[in-house]
Amino acid sequence: MPYTYRSRVIAHRGGGTLAPENTLAGLRYAHQCGFAAVEFDVMLARHDVPVLMHDDTLERTTNGHGALPEASAAELGQLDAGSWRDARFAGEPVPSLAAAADLCVALDLFANVEIKPWAPGGDALAALTGRVVAADCARLWRAAPTRVLLSSFEPAALGAARQSAPQLARAALFDEVPANWRAQLELHACVALHCNAKRLDAATTRAIKSAGYGLMCWTVNDPVRAAELFDWGVDAVCTDRLDLFAAMA
Ligand code: G3P
Ligand code: MG
């Protein structure tokens, strides 16, 4: 049975670029725009606590410094992860996965949780991140397990996620779809493939869809381009421009 997405449009990093990425404010913004689905990135903070963060270091999106795993979830909850985007988001903290999941459930937002292992940690940390994040998601979405989709660029994270929460759907992420995409999806029983829209073509789209997999691509900020991708057969697009895509949400 082919994987079915909750919505054709998914808010990238929570609220796209019109709210601070990977924050609760971003999730609320997506909901206000009428979005039913969000994507966000999850990494392990100190003591292996999952938090929402894209980068390996804190500097770009917060007023903190240093490597993400050196900070505790409590310390991250005191940082300002909003001002870099806009002064009206000043004081918006780095949220825990638990807080984000609670908000998604409360707002009835479908969540694509991207497992984003801290890159310098290599395969061992990727596996730990996959195991911990998947187990947390299974607990946090226990009443509605189909409302969450796990994804990762890291095969070690997908394999560990499968072991710790086999009941949750998984997607493999690729910047460019590799020639052996089918074998890679089968390796960890993924139900979907997510890829960079810039490197996708119509023939590859047809092959993935004919094989029965879900297909989402990022980051699509032009509704005309989205219409072309949907025409090819792409199931869903991840966008930063919630304002332009609100009508499709
Ligand atoms: O999950 C799709 C997309 O978010 C992957 O790229 O770097 O924005 O996490 P990135
Ligand atoms: Mg992401």
C-alpha cells in the first residue's frame, strides 16, 4: 500500500523562513497559515535529550555558543533562538522534542521528524540519535502513530530507528537520488523517499512512484514549480514560503 501524506505541502523547519526555524513559534505560525503538516530537525543535546536544531553549533540561530551536544536541554531552553529571524520572536527558546510533539498533537499537525545526528559524532552517534529519537516519538505519538514520519540522511540512524520503533514510518533523505535508491529504501524498510527538488527529474519521479513509495521534495518556494512537481507525480513538497503556499495547505 503506497504511503499517503497528510498534506501536499509541508512547512520546512517548522515555520519556514517567516518564523524562526525549529521553534514552537514556527509550529504555531504553520498552524496559523492553515498548514496541516510540518518538518523539523532533531538532534541530541547533553545527556542524549532530543531537541529541535538544524546546525551542529549554536551560533547561527541562537545567542549561544559552541557545539550543540555540549548544552543541556535546560540551557537550550534559556537561549534566544528567535531574534536572529525577527525582533518580535525575541526570547523564543530551543524546544525539546517532547514540547514540539505536545504542540503538534494539540494543534493536530502531522510531523515529519528529521533525525539529524550531530555530524562530528559519526555512525555511532547517528545510530544512538536514531534509537533515542524514534523511541521518544513512539512514546509521544503513542495515541496517533500515523501522525509522525521519521526521516534521515543517515542510514545508521534509520536502521536504529527501525529497531527501536518499527511501527513508525520512515523515509530516506537524499540530496540527489542515487542509482541504487530502491536498495537503500529496502535496507531499512522505508516507505518514502525525500530529496532535493533541484536534483529531481520526471523519469526518476515516475520510477519511485511506480515502485509504490511516497515522494516528498524540498525546498520548493515557487507555487509554479510545485505544480510542475505535482504533475510529475511528487506527493508533497516542503516549503519555506508558508505565505505563498497557504492556499494549498
Ligand atoms: O527534510 C528535508 C530537509 O529539511 C532536509 O534539509 O538541511 O533543511 O534539514 P535540511
Ligand atoms: Mg530538515
